[in-house]
Amino acid sequence: MEVDGLHLEARCWAGGDGTPVVLLHEGLGSITAWGRFPAQLAEACGRTVIAYSRQGYGRSSGWPGIRPLDYLAQEARRVRRVLDALDLERAVLLGHSDGGAIATEAGALHGSRVAGLVLEAAHVTVERPTQQAVRSVGERWTSGDLRERLTRHHDDPASVFRGWHDVWTSEAFWGWSIAELLPEITCPVLAIRGAQDALSSAHQLDVITSGIPQAEAVTLPDCGHVPHKEARERTLALVAAFVRKL
């Protein structure tokens, strides 16, 4: 897929008629990092599911230089052009973590192009515990297995890690918020969070449900930051039921 002069790798899982679901991956994610979830989601909800790796991720075109503090907003603006490249008039956006922030802002910006939002472990503000949790992930980059794991999914794993970690732990990023955009979202929203999520607190759900008129929130017990892997069956059921109503 060509967007803004960039090559963005994309993959489609055919699942039937109806508004398709477009997946927006996390800050260290890519198409392949979703694993079996896209195929299972297509089967569960009877909709076509499309995933793409954003610029700098997976096998997509690289991100030159240092990632800017507004990279989430840049990607949210690009969503419309991604939908155009995919020849989609409307789509349900499912975003995980960073992808949830991008999906949220895209829902506010692109109006009728977004039929619904599924926000999984999404961030709409920065919290100190989140920054500390990101720093803890950074320790796995220097002394753990994270570098090796990211190498399986990305052409440039160091750029992926530094672009995410260095922005989120920067003092200049403190104060980032898209809460003021939430009242602009008019489509239905399903927000999902794991009760043991160290990267996205319950406060994020409170902000989402208080700011978006049609937002429903679900907290999954015994689950951390990745519900689509840690509580897969429950997540699939929730998302499928939500999507079928759209």
C-alpha cells in the first residue's frame, strides 16, 4: 500500500460483508505482532479485517531521524489517507495502546469515515505510572530479550524501540492529552482494559467514558496490557458483539 509516498505493508483477512475493521497496532507492534488475532477476529465478527504497519514499523518505509513528540497526531491524520488507499469509505478502527490513541484522535478528526472505535488499553493522557512502566520496558531492551523479540517483527527494531520509549519517557511529553477531542467523537465506542494493566490505568477509561457520548467500558479481570492475547476469547466476544451492531 502506498500512502504519502511511503510503502506501508498491509494484509487483509476476508470475513464477510459489512463495515470492515482496520487494526492500529501498539507502539512496538506491527502486522506480524498481532499474531493470529486478525484471522480470529474476522471469523468471530464476520467482517473483513485489515492490518497495516505504520511508518517505521514492520516492513514499512522507515522513519527518518528522531520521532517527533506529535507522532501520534501525525498518524491519526494519516488514517484518512490510509482508508483512501484501501478504498474504504468507512471502517471500524480497533487500536491497541498507541494505536488506541491514534484511533481515538482519528475518530474525532474524520467523522463519518469512522463507523465505530474499539479502544484496547488506550491512552488519552499521560500518567506518571505509565512513564515508569515504559522505563521498565526499557530495561528489557538493554538487558533482556526485547531486542531479539522486536527483530522478528521489524526491519529497524532499534528505531521502533527508541521512537516509542524516548517520547513516552520524555519530560517534554508530560502533559500530552487528547481528552479535549473526545466530545467530537460521535460514533459508538468500546473501551477495553485489563485490570492488571501497568501501562494504561483505570483513569484512562474514566476519561474516555466521561468525554465520549456513546462510550462503553469493560475491565477484564486477570488481564494485563494486551487483552487480545491475554484474554483472547473474552476480547473476541466483546469486539464481535460490538462490531455486529454497527
